[in-house]
Amino acid sequence: MKLNLTAKFTLIASTVLVSGMVLFAYFSANSLEKILLNEAIKDLDSFSETILSTTYHQMLLDDRGRVYQAIAEVGSQEGVKRIRLINKDGEIRFSTQENEIGTAIDKSGPSCNMCHSANSRVPLVSASSMSRSRRYSERSGEEVLGMTRGIYNQATCSTADCHFHEAETKLLGVLDMTVSLSEMRELIRNFKVQILFSTFGLIFTMAISLALVTGRFVHRPVRDLLEHTRRLSRGDLRGRIESHAKDEIGELEQAFNEMTASVQVAQEDLRDLASSLETKVEQRTKQIQEMQSHLVRSEKLASLGELVAGIAHEINNPLSGILMFSSLAANAPEVPTQIKENLEVVVSEAKRCAKIIHGLLEFSRESIPEKRLESINRTITKTLKLVTHQPLYQDIDVRCQLSDDIPDILFDTDQLQQVFFNLFVNAGQAMENGGTLRLSSELYEANQSVIIKVIDTGNGISEENLGRIFDPFFSTKDEKGFGLGLSVSYGIIENHGGQIIAQSQLGEGTQFTIYLPISKEAPRLAIDD
């Protein structure tokens, strides 16, 4: 059988209470019994003293009839079992139970052992009231209390008519009284019954009180917590516990509500994370692919740069000879016209080859940037003025949004000017029929870098070609270009610790984004200047 919290608490408390009340009743009954017994002994001792005092004068007159009559009247009272007069030899001279008169008592019996000790053959002359009392059960099973009091040979007895004892005799006899303890037993029994009923009443009252209090302040809050926990296990995070208590259970309920709210927020975050995880994975995969492409491109450029440098140097010397002698031959007057025209074609193509070789050497050259503290906006504006005066930009609308909050940064002005020149020329060539060029600069990533955007509205670049535009010798301009401008620009930005990213959509235009770090030394250098 499963017991709830209230029943368990009530059962335990009742068990503890019953145990406590049983111990209390036991010790109380024993204490009461001792008190009543002591009082009975005192009363019986006082009673025997009263009998001796009352019959004192009759004894002096040796009026035994009056003495026996007085003792008999006292012995007839309720609760008195018997009264006996015993002489010093142990003979019963008078008893309220007539069949005992003239008989001798057993000195080892309960009525004599207070004076006749087993360890001493000489009887005690006097003893205390506690020592003179005895408690025992008669053959009928009734419990009784006995009291003996010595009758002493006093000096006044020497002149009395009854005095026939020697003056040296101390003890003449004893007065032995026996009373019933039934009334005391009844009182103790009634006390135990009262304790028992009081215990049951107290247990019942406390059980009801504990049940009400526990049910109100313990069982119901715990039941609400249990129900709330079951709702949580089913995934229902909308419910809350209505807490009214200001104690520890109320704090526990409040903690459960706060925990539920936290779990609900965490679950919503997990749901949002799960819904956006695929998108984030795709974005991260794309970033990894771009990083891999960037590494591959860097390695390719490094390897290709070494190869191109060797080839360019090997071709440059014979090409210089061809260009020089073909120019001399073309200018000689004795050369026929037809041959002169052919020589001019050779000179033109040789110059074109020399230009290609110059570009190759520029691409392969690992030049270290000569960085100085300069304004990136001023460099952009200066490069833009060089380009916009060309016929290429006559139908192009240029819009600049350069931030004034950008501090001076460390960079090689000539190299970055070459980068911007390549980007502006490419943008102008992509907008042959006119368009809009948008330039912008601003601080980025908590003022740790500068972001520069070059956006055109030209033909755009296909997705297939977009990943190759930074490769050397790749060009979308047919015969107009050598495919080295963006490769050189890519290397320059990398040497400055930055990054250049191209984004384009065919038919809508192209955007180049450049990230350049702001040197931590820039503020110190600015102050020194």
C-alpha cells in the first residue's frame, strides 16, 4: 500500500507521540505510585501513633478491655485489614482477627524483618517509618501495606498499676497494623486510564492537525511540483507553479519556475539553432571553400611567380635584341618599303611582347611594401582623378561615400594606388555603355580594420569565371588584357595583411571588397608626427 507524504508524516509523528506518551505514562505512574505509597506510609504511621496516644492512659490503668475495644473500633474502619498487639516474645495478645489471638508470629516473616534482621540475632530497638513498613500480597491476591510501631517501656510506666516489667526492658511489644492498597491501586489505574484516553485524544487531535497542516503547506506544494515535473517531462514548458508561500518551499517553487523559463529559452534557442543550422553549415562550408581557394591561389601564385620570373628573364634579353635591330632596320633608308612595313610590324609585336614581359616581371616580383602613415581616402580620391579624365569614364556616374572617421593607416601608397587603378579601369571597361560606379570606405570590426567597396553596374562575371579572376593570365576582355592586373592586386593586398573578395552576378554588376587592417602603431605615429 502506497502512502502519501501526509500519511507518512502523520504516522511517524503519531508513533513518536505514542512512544513519548507511553514513557511519560510509565514514569508518571511510577512516580504517582511512589508518592501515594509514601503518603500511605506516613498516614499509617501517624494513625498508629494516634492509636498509641489514645490508649496511653488506659494502658497506664491496665484497662485492657477499653484498649482492646478502642483498637477494635479503629480496625472496623474501611480499608483496615487488621490491627494486632504483639508482646516482646512474639505472642499475639490482641488482634481484630480473633483466630490469631494467642498465637506466635514468625520472626522471619514480613511483619518482623524490619527489626529482626537475618544478619543480626539482636533485634533493633527502633527503626524509621520506611523501614517499619512492608508491602506484600496476601493469599487472596490483595496487596496490603503493613506498619509496626514499638511500644516502649517508658519511665511513667514504673508507677502505673500495670507495670510488671523490669525497668531495664526497653521494648514491651509492637502495634502491627495492616491496611489495604486497593484504593491506591484504583487511583493509579484511573490515572493510567486517563493518561491512555488523553494520549488517544492528543494523538487524534495532532493527527488531524498534522494532516491539515502537512496537506496545506507540504503535500499540496510537493504535489504541484510533481505535476509540474511531469509536465516538463512531457515537453510542456508553458506551465508555471502558482507560489504563495514565503518559506523554503515557496523559494523551491520559484526556482522551478525560473528553471522552466530557462529551459524554455534554451529549447527555443536550440529550435532556432536547428532551423538555421543548415544555413550556417552552408555558409561555413562556403567560407572553408573560399579559404581553401585562397590558399590554393596563394600557392599557385607563388609557384607561378617563380616560373614566370625565370621565363621572363630568359626571353627579355633576346627580345631586346630583336626590338633593337628591327627598329634600326626599319629606319634604314636603303630598306625597301615592303620590308620596312614588315619590320614595323615586327617592332610593334616586339614592343607588345616586351609589355607582356614587363607585366610578368611585375607579377613575379616579391616587392616588400614601403608602408607609411597615409590617408586611404586621399589615395582613393587621387587614383580616381587619374581615371575619370580618360574617355572611358565619360558616360559613367561616380558616387563616393568615404567615411571621415577613418584614421591614417600604414600602407604603400604606390602599390595601393596600382590596386585601385586596376579596379577602376576594370569597372569602366565593364560599363562600355555607361553606368554607375559606387565607392565607399568605413571602419569595420570594432575599428580594427577598414573596409573599401568598389561596385559597378556593368555586365558582371559568370559564376564559372568568378573563381578564376585572380588567377594570372585569366581575362574576360578577349585581346584587351593580359590577365595580370587582378593577380598583382591580389598579391599587394595580401602583402598588406588584408583581403580582397569579388562578388558578381551576370548582367547586374560586380563588387570588389577590400579589408585592410588598422595598425596598432598608427596612433603613436600620428602623435609623433
